[in-house]
Amino acid sequence: MLVLGIDPGIATTGYGLVKVNNTGDPELVAYGVISTSATSSTSKRLLKLFEDLNQLIQRYEPTECAMEKLFFQKNIKTAMTVSEARGVIGLCVSLAGYEPAEYTPNEIKQAVTSNGNASKTQVQEMVKFILNMDETPKPDDAADALAIAICHLSHAQYHRLINQTD
């Protein structure tokens, strides 16, 4: 199983690809960000996000996709642009034939650190540990996307185990 984790944003969208290796452990495949220019119009930024994400999906052919749910934003303008980015991401992923799983920030933190209130630093350190990385993944958006992929792998493994007992 190869999971594409996505941390939505209009300026920066993080992505992380994590697979299950032969021993059943999570293994890093790739990570990074899709960045858009603040000087571009919103529609051009959303188009770039769509095109770059589409290229990632075609290049890596993940078996599943997961993204962070927009849970709460204090700044309404930020919430609106993140919502627009989430819509474009959902469209791109759906057109590629995936039904994206969605997780709240607390669900992601719980799955990665066993603490739903973990700090960003704690999540990044656990991502580094789980994926056996030499350095903490940067930028934050990419580290978050890797955490989302790890969260999804954890949930998928749980559901497989539950279904085996039926």
C-alpha cells in the first residue's frame, strides 16, 4: 500500500508518500510541497495546485490518498482559501479515482504520537523516528503530510485487523 498524504493550503500544500515495506513497517517514498505565488490570482494558484498534484499522482500512482480535515480556523480569510484548496485537491484526487480519507489534526496527532494534543515539534520528531529519517522533515507542511499518511496507514491496518476477525 502506498499512501499519499496531503496537507492542504493555498500558498503551500504539503505532500508525503509512505508505503508499507516487506516487514509491515511504514517506509518513506517521497515528500515535499507544492508552492504557489502570492502575486498570482487565486484561480491561477488553484490551477497550479491541481496540475502539480495531478503530476504527483501520475508519477507515484498511490493506492490511497488522505488529507487533513479543515477543523477550525481563527482567520476567516485563511479558512476560505484553505477550503478552496481542499476543494481543488478533492476534485483532483476524485478524478484520479480515489476517495480521499480525511482526518482531523487531533486524530493525526493521536495516531503518530499517541497524544491528540501533541505539539508540532513532537509530531515532527515522531515522523522522523517512524520513517527512520536522518533529519526532521521540512518544511512543516511536508512533515504534516507525512504524518497524515502515517495516520492513514495506522487506520488502514486497524480496519484490516478488525475485518479479519469477522
